[in-house]
Amino acid sequence: MDGSFRLSRRAAILGATASVAACKMRLSGLFTAADTHVRDYPTVQAVLRFGELLSERTAGRLGLNMYAGGQLGNERDTLEITTFGGLDFNRVNLAPLNSIEPLTTVAALPFLFESTNHMRTTLDGEIGEEILASLERHGLIGLCFYDSGARSFYNTQRPIETPDDMRGLKLRVPGSDLYVAMVKSLGADATPMPLDEVYQSLAQGVIDGAENNWPSFESGRHFEVARYYSLTRHLLAPEVFVMSKVSWDKLSAADRDIVRRSAKDSVPYMRKLWDAQVARSRAIVMQSGVAVNEVDPAPFTARMTGMWDEFITTPQQRALVDKILAQREGGL
């Protein structure tokens, strides 16, 4: 590990607890895994499916115990715990990885992927494998990508049809430099804020809007107060399923192969669940009377040039971006 993570006191306490549990479980062939989402969320179900495949393919010798719903802290905490082996497996968003590994920033660029299919095809291939492999020097083994949906803007004021419609809006974003730069490039004011504070902040007028996918817009009940949802689909950044390199190094070559195959085989299962969840959430929102509008992405994409240049600073990053753009249906 290169020391990019500095272990927080909270993470250290949680990690010590997880390590004790992990040691006990490994004696019985059980690995530990974490996810901040609730147990019935598609990513959690996909990791549980991975555990089932692991058990089936080792005749019950290996299995998985899941800590869902943020039991072990937020994603930055659990990622720290995973790097030193306190957790074996972890499902995380790209945001906490962007600060330690430049290649992960590529898949997080706004308006890079033209569709869900483009994103999935890209990350299932050589480009995705290159990004996953870059995590090893940070104490993590990248196993596969899961969907995080197409993120779009919603607000309490008006439909967003062009970047000019965003001028003056105060929009919540996750605590990420990339998200902040994206919103500023589009003329709005970025307000980093935890997700669980968004509903009340919208209702009280602390913020004008936010951005997220259909399931989050619906499950967080944000559609009750933000009645305009504009389908910019500005981000199709994936989630990542990783294993601690400390745990990986203890596996035999045969078991490593089983872990990799089981992770990859959990992806179609996750996508089926995700697509069904998107359809359900979209139907709920549409039935509520929220004003939903399609958006031409071209004017928004044109505003991203400077922002991309700020975050894409190495030849390897640029080469990956060029390859992804070349794989669009219309090419560059």
C-alpha cells in the first residue's frame, strides 16, 4: 500500500472490531464484506450472490458474511479497513477511490459514456480491467464493476433544458472535487452535503436541488419536494467490488480464480436487479406528477472541456479517455 489512506480514529476502532470478527470467520471459511446500502439494494444482493457462488464452487469451504446498511461506517471508513485486511471484500463508489488512484477518475468523468450500454461494454472489457488492475498498488484487488445508474439533475425551481437554466441554482453534490467542478462548470453553485440531509434541505430551501439516479430520487423521497427532474444523465460512473490484497495474498491460485469468476458472474445478476429497480422507481416518480424532461447533452458536454483537462492529467488517463470516446456509436 502507498500510504494514500491515513487511518481515521473511527475507522481504526471499526477496523479492530471487523478484524476480530474476520479472524474468527476465516477459521470457519467465512469472508467478511461491507456495503453502505441496505440489504435489499441491488449491489448488496449482488455481493450476496457472489458469496453463494463462492460457496457452491468450493463445496461450502468458503463463504461470505455481509455487513450491509453502513454497519461498519461510511465508504471511506470501510475502504481504509479493507486496505489493511480488516475486511475481505467491499463494494464502494468511485468517489473515495478517485483521491488515491488517477485511473478511476476516468470512469467518473461527466458526459463520458453516451449510454448505459456503452458504459457496461467499456467496463466489461480491457479498459475496465486496466482500471481495476490499478487498484492493486493501493492494497485492493479490483474484481468487477456494478452499476450506479444514470445521474440527472432535479430541483425545486424550474426544468433544466440548457446549462443557462442552471445559473444561480444551489445544488447538492457528494463530497468530491470532481462533482463540485462539474456543477461549477455548468454555472450552478455546488454544495457538498451528506445524502441523508438532502430531503430536509430541499424542503427548507437551503438548497435548490441535487443530482442522482431514479432509485435514489425516489427512495429518498426527494421527488416529493423537488418537482422538476431533468434527464441530463451527466454521470454513469460505476460502483466497484474490491478485495483486500492482504486477504487475496493468502489465497491459493485456484481460489483466486474462483473469487474472480464468481465476482464477474455476479454482475449480470446485479444488472437485472438494477434495471428492475430503475423501472419501479421511475414509475413511482412519474405517477406522482413530477415534471420530467429529456435534455440534449451536447451543450452540457461542451462545458466540460476545461473540467476534463483539470482532472485528466496523465498520458495513461488520456489514452483511456480516447479509447472510450472511440467506442461510442458515433465515434469521437
